[in-house]
Amino acid sequence: DAGVIQSPRHEVTEMGQEVTLRCKPISGHNSLFWYRQTMMRGLELLIYFNNNVPIDDSGMPEDRFSAKMPNASFSTLKIQPSEPRDSAVYFCASRYAINEAFFGQGTRLTVV
Amino acid sequence: AQSVSQHNHHVILSEAASLELGCNYSYGGTVNLFWYVQYPGQHLQLLLKYFSGDPLVKGIKGFEAEFIKSKFSFNLRKPSVQWSDTAEYFCAVNSNDYKLSFGAGTTVTVRA
């Protein structure tokens, strides 16, 4: 298996633009997590899905953020409109049941 | 709500020194515990995990951790560090609702 695949690896966008981050979990995994990592706040859990259903989105900072998981092999995290304070590395992770989570390489987002 | 506390923000030590990183969690139910490592510019990777059984868990690269239920702790140790252990270390807790929460991380710098 190629592991958790995230795209793009890097994204630079202008303030106000829509940004979509993508994640392909490991086949067979039934939980998917989106995290945001910054120097100031460390690793924050934004939302997680179990069997494609969002379980807890209390970490989503505000309504500008939304996440979907239309099927077991794909998830998106969308920011609209983007702001400079959204600049961070966004990680997707997946796992089966309550086993260890496997992380993707991350998307480094820069909003200018 | 569960939370994870890592006591040290930044640890600096010399090669061959011993390392111990503290981790405490707040959750009264059954937990699964993890330590992850993030090397500079990379994604998080699993070092070790505890689900049940022997509270002293051995992981990769000579790391071990001890689960002390009465203290809600899961401290990470390595008897003799190497320069290549320079990284950020994260403690994580999984609870019954499938939520995987991370501590703020501890940056470890090993000087040659």
C-alpha cells in the first residue's frame, strides 16, 4: 500500500480564495482524521470520520472550514474563504478501528 | 473531554544522555496510548503503542514507555540518545469514541 496520500503537497493562495485539500486513506481503514499543525498551537484535531460519517467536528475553527468524506477512499478539507491565519501544515491520518493511525506527508498551506 | 499534557516543550541534551519525556492524560475510561515521532520536515510516525498487558512497552529505535494507570501517565524513555533522535515527539490518547488526541509535542535536540 502506498500509505495515506495527500494532495497537493504545497499550496500557496491569495487571501479570499477557496482552498481544497485532498486525502486518500489507506485501503481498509475505517477512520480518517484531519489535523492542523502550527508552531503556535501544535497539532490540532479538526475533524474525524468513522465509516465515512463525521463523528466530531468541534475542532473545526469556524464556518469557513468544511470537510467531507463521500466514500471510504477519499476525503476533502475545504477552506472558503481562506485567510493568512489559516497558513499551516494540514495532515490527514487514517486507521482501522482503534489501532495506530498512519499519517500522510501533509499539505503545507500558505495564504498570502 | 479527554486531554493530553506533555510537560516539556523543548529538551536539549548531549549524545549518550538518557531521555525521559512526560505524558499525562485525563480520561477515566479505557485508553490506548501512543508515542509518535516527527523528524524535521516529515510526517508523524509511530514509535510505540500500549493497548493492554505489560505496562512497559518497547518500541522502535530503542525507545520504551511505561504506562502507570494510577498516575494517568505514559512516559517515554531512551537510555542513550543519538544525534539522529533530534525530532518532535508526540503523545497520543485514544478513547472509546475513536477520538485520537495529541499532546502539544516536545522538541528534542540532541547535540553531538
